[in-house]
Amino acid sequence: MTSLSIVAIVVMALLLAFSLIHLGVSIGIIAQFRKYGNFFRPQIGLAGFNLVISFFGLAAGGLGLAAIMTKKKSLGIIAAVAAAITGIFALASLVSALVINAKSLSYVSSRFHEHLINYKTIEDSRIKIDLIQSHYTCCGIDTWLDWSMADLNGTSPMITTTNMNTATTVPTTLQVSDTTDNSATTNGNPETSTASNSRRKRQVMPPHNSIEYLVITYGVTLPMTCCSSDAIFTNTLELYCISNANNTVNSFYPIGCAKQLDIVAGNQAMGFGVINSFIIVLAFVAIPLALLAGSAPMD
């Protein structure tokens, strides 16, 4: 057996191995993430396309090995065609993976926003968001404050809260002072009065600048999946928890889900990209080897 035949066998075997890995990863992603619906739709679609690539890769590797062993030209031609299709499809999948990875954050954010708005009225949206928030221990799109847009309006006993029904009511970190300096008016000093007027609309930091102050001051009704088991829940038919309870911070997850979903989606896309990179190289190298295996002696 010549060195060329050994190289051909190694290439075909590697193409078979990576195609099997591709097949297993694709099936695993489809099975694991389809329950989350359209949050991972691009990744699931890409996984479906990669199933096709895996089948062509298996065919190319298997037929290539058969052509090497039997010296049949027809098998070599079929293996070369299958390898060419595998390489082209894998290249398309690699480009798609890069595009999906670049847009995954905006995609999952828009899907979460859509389901968040419909959480109260559409059961499917409620199921999908509850699955996401409970599994990834997160709350809202970028932060728990996003749930103010859902208008859940829950109330629980022994809670003093200021409900925030729209996201626009979140306080800013700066305030404008409209008060004047009474001492300037009393002493009648023009210079003091001028200095006082110049400070009249100066921006000053609020007395409390912390997450705790924000939570206690503005209560947001959150789904039960935003909160841990030791949180205070509402006494309504639909269980909610409010971010501030008894003038203290309730037990909820302050981190949003978008970035966590983006990491998962990006890892899936780039995982496909890495595997496809190997398959592309192996498939295009396998084309001439498959043709040679069926047309000329390799030992």
C-alpha cells in the first residue's frame, strides 16, 4: 500500500468521523432547544441544514473508502461528487453561522420582547419565557425593569410599593434642582445672588444611587420564574412577585436573559463553524483522492 493510498484512507476516515460528530451535534441541538420555540430558530434551522451536510459527508467518506479498497471507478466518481456537495454545503453553513452569530443578540432580544409583551394574554409566550427564565435564572430582556412593559400589576399582602407600568418611568441618575438660595435674597448681596442663580439648574446626584434604592422605590411586578423560592409572592390567581416587598429588596434575578441567550446561541453557531471548517478542508481534499482511487492503482 502506497503513501497516497494511506493518505486517502486517513482523509476519508476523518471525513466520516467529523460527519458523525456533525450529525450528533445537530440532532442534539434540535432535540434540546426546539422547546424554546423561535428564540433559537436560526440555530435550529442551521442544525437541520447541517444534518444534510452530515449525510453527504458520510456518503463521501464511506464510498471513498469503498473505492480505495475495491478500485472501482464508479464508486470513486460518486464519492467525489458527494465530497464536492459536502464541501460546498459546509462552506455555505460556515458563512451562515458567522452571520447568525453576529445577529444573535438582536434576534433573541426582539423575540424576548415580543413574548414579554404577550406574556399576560398568550399562553405560548408565557410557557416559553418561563422555560427560559427558570432554566437560565434570569429576568427580563436586559434587566428586570423590562417587565414594567408587560403591565402584570400584581399585588401582594404587606407590601408598600410604587408600581411602574411603563419603562419610561425609570428614574435617571441626574436631577435638576429648581430651588433658589434663600440666603442670597436675604442679605441682598448681588454677587451672592448671581452665584446662586448660576447654580439654580445645576445637575446634582440623587441622595441614593444604588440598585437597592431603585428596587425599593419602584416596584415592578415580575413573573414567578423571575424569583427564587424564598421570595414573597402575590396572593392572586396568577402567582407573581414584586421587586420590592415590605420596603426591602425581594428575592429575584436582576440579570437579563438576552446576553445569556446570546452566549448560548453564539456558541452553537460557532461550534458549527468550527466543525464545518474541518469538513470543508477534508471534503475538497477527498475529491481528487476519490477520483484517483477509482482510476489508478494506489498500491
